[in-house]
Amino acid sequence: MNTIPNNAIRQVLLLITILLIGTVLFIYLQSFIPAFLGAYTLYVLMRKYMFILQGKYKWNKNLAATLLMLLSFLIIMVPILVFANLMTARIAFAVNHSSELLTSIQNFIAKYEKQYDIHILTSENIRRISAMGAETLPKILGATFNTLTTIIIMYFILYFMLVDGRKMESHFYEWVPLKDENLLLLRKELNSLVNSNAIGIPLIALLQGVVGLIGYIILGVDEPIFWFVITCIAAMLPVVGAAMAYIPLSLLFFANGASGKGIIMLVYGFGIIGTVDNIFRFWLQKKLGDVHPLITVFGVIIGVSMFGFIGLIFGPILISLFLLMIKIYANEFSTKEGHS
């Protein structure tokens, strides 16, 4: 009767223990996954400069990490602060003229209700719109709070990644049970995907701004360059995106009695500016990271539901990594079998 070697039993028990502990840690720390992924994204982008400051210029690693984190924070936060500052005057205008705005919209709707004998502003519809607004506002506020919390935790993790970067990478090479060539392939592909996605988001936002600017000029929007900047910055924000630019613009048209332009602005915003994001994302992902459009589509869907805003970057990466691991698995074991 064959017996199972003690070493195999010990190995299986150890693997089961590792999996159980890993599952518990994942369950209770999964809310920090977006922060970790964001930190890893910034680490990949800063890694080269961190090593240059340490190696070439002999900087203290703590000082180098602090400087790079400060620069990245300014790059991320300055556009948000500029956006908030630029929007303050417009929000104040909307609040001060809210009654005129509502009257203009009501008159516009009443005109078409009479013309086509339909009923839009019924008590039931008003109740539904109010309920939607009551549900949407907490979601937007909650998403904003979660984003700020994620940024704080992200920088906390990033600091230790930068300071202990070489040690972290060394442990990665030691602990991952793959051949050296496959480890290098994994790192190269993963870093390429992170770079292409991290660069792609601001580029897509810029392209959305350009498309928006064309529409603003055609419709005769006042200060089109201002609204171009607003569109670019808003396009990078979670939840609402570029709609924070073209919805207020359409409301301003309604307030000024230009109801036709208000309708066109909404249609152009949702139909053109809003879809530019997806169209350009396919092209850029293919160009920068050789990512198939289907991977981008399903990656974004999966990523946003799993990780929130950072899922725009890591959703496609997750699917690409899955396919890469299949390739590495085939390479690992087919090669070993060939030499046996």
C-alpha cells in the first residue's frame, strides 16, 4: 500500500494555511485594493526617477521619495483645485439665478407640452426626478469622500514602495516560482500596461476637451477656452466626468432663453463628448499598450465595478495579466517537459 510522503503532507498543509490566511486578509483589506493599485501605478511611473536620485545624485531615499510624492501630488491635485476655483463663480451665478433658470426650463417644457399635447411636468414625474436627485447626490458625495480617503492611503503605501523599492523587487524575484525569463516578461508587460493606461487617461481627457471645444465654438459659447479647460479637468474625475462641463452649459443656455442651443448642447454632450471617451480609449490602448479593444471594453466594465475609478487603469490590466499568465504557464511547463 502506497503512503503519502510526510514532506508532501507538510507542503499541502502549509499551502492550505497560506490560502486561508490570504483569504481572510483579502476579505478584510479589500477596501484598500484601489489605494494599493494606485500606489503601484505611481511607483511604476516614478521608479526610474527614484533610482536616478538615489544612484546618480546620492540623495537620501526618504528625501527622494518625499520629493517625488510631493510633485505627483501637485500634478494630481492642482488641476482639481483649478477646476474648483473656476467653477465657484459659475456655481454662484447658478444659485443666484436659480429661479430664472427654473422658470425658463418650465416655460420651455410647457411650450412643447401644449404644442404636442403631452404631459411632462406631472406630479409623478416631478416626484421621480426629486427621488433620483436625492439618491444621486449622496452617491456623488460618497464617491468624492472615498476618492479622498483612497488618495491618502495610496500615498501612505507609495512612500514605503519607493523607499524599499529595490528590496520589494528582489523579494518578488525570489518568491515568485517562475523562470527568470518569464519573470522579466511579466514585469515588462505589466509595467507597459500600467504606463499605457496611466498616460492614456489624461490624453483621453484632453481629446474630450478638444471635441467639446469644437462644439462650444459652433454653438457660440461664451469663453470657450474656459469651458475647454473645465471639460479636460472634469473628464478625469470619477462618477460624473465631462458632464460637469456640458450640463451646466446647457442649463446656462436655458437660463438665457436659448432653449434650442440648450437641447443641442445636451445631445452633443451625451452623444459626442461622452462617447469620445470610449472611442479614443480603444485606439490609445491599442497604440500604447497593444491592448485589444475587447480587453479594454470588458476590462473597464470589470475594473470600475471592482476597484472604482482606479479600475479604469487596472480593469484592462487584469484581463491582459490573465492572458499573459496563461502564456507564461504554457511556456514554463512545455519547456520543462521538452527537456525531461
